[in-house]
Amino acid sequence: MGAHGVVVCNARGVYDGPMAEWVVGAILAMQRGLIEARDGQLATEWRSLEPLELAGLRTVILGFGSIGSAVAARLRPFGWTSSAWPGRGAMGSWGLRTWTRRFPPPTS
């Protein structure tokens, strides 16, 4: 209890699941071409879409706290691997060369 009789609580973890599910939903929508399909439908343009397969993809999660780890856990059943980097300024200011050295593109 604080000096003025006010109880201050931490709600860490309360929204980890819903936030992680939203992130996974957004990733899936982008990866499967649902956004392009929606845009084409609104414009009455029917384009052929061949989305990439989801299995075996890799994600880079910046800030691997409770939400980041919940996102990784929800992507695992799709066969995705996740590389995590701690948040709170641990990266400093990385340029493109540092990113591609640290997280090289997949070779297939």
C-alpha cells in the first residue's frame, strides 16, 4: 500500500494471450495473402494469388518478454522457428548490415 493508502497493482501477463493471438492472426493474414485478396475484392479485381506455405518459416521477435514468448509459442505448431532479441534498447541502433548478419535470410 502506498503512502496515500492507494494500492498499485501490476497487470503483467493479463493480455499476453489475446495480444499474441492478434499478432499471429495478423502474420497469417499477411503471409497467406488475405489482405491482398480483400483489397482485390474491394476493387473488383480478381488476381491469382499463390501464398507461400507456412511450414518452416522463421520469425524474428524483438522484445522477448511475456508477449513475445507467447507469440513464439503460438507459431510453433505451424513449424516456425523464432529468433528472439531482448527489448528495452538492447539492440542499440542496428543498420541493415547488422540485421542481415545476425538474421541471415533462409536458404532454400
